Amino acid sequence: MNYSKIVGSLLLIGGVSVIGWTLMSSFNIFTAKTPVPEFFEMPIEKTSTQTGGTQDIQEQVQQMISEQLKGFLPTDSITQFLNLAVWSILAGLLIFGGTQIAGLGIKLIK
């Protein structure tokens, strides 16, 4: 038996496996069966200590703005969107790579 056909078959199976795994992982992530991989994390908010009952004016303005934004956007929506975007890019790269590997396997089989 020809070794190029064996290697081609292995590459074809490997490429299709990479594509299949990526699609199943993406499906599970977007149907909320598995959590989104954490590429970005929310920064931990530090609590400021008040000295003498007064705060710095800049801290008060930042606190007011953050309270207004919490009503407009959920706290972790931006990081969740970024995590989904990065996963989508990574999944696209994996599917592209699997396609290239499978294509090489098909060429070796012929």
C-alpha cells in the first residue's frame, strides 16, 4: 500500500476532526452549555476609604458616571462581548487550518 495515501487519509481525518471539534465547541458556547473561555477579565473594583467624611471630587464624579453606566450597560457585557469575539476569531482560524490540513490530505490521497 502506498504511504502517501495512508498519510493523506490521516491528514484528512485530522483536518475534519479539528473542524468538527471547533464547530461543536462553538455550538456549546453559543448555546450556553459551556462557559465562554476567559481571554479578558473584569478588573476588580477597589473600595476607597473615606477620610473625614469627604471624598475627592474626581472620585465622586467617577462614581456617579459608573452608577449611570451600570443602569445603561450590564457590568460584564463588554468583556463578555470581547471574549465571544476572540473565540469567534480563534474558531475561524481553527476551521481555516483544518480545511488546509484536510485539503493537503485529499491531495496526497489522489
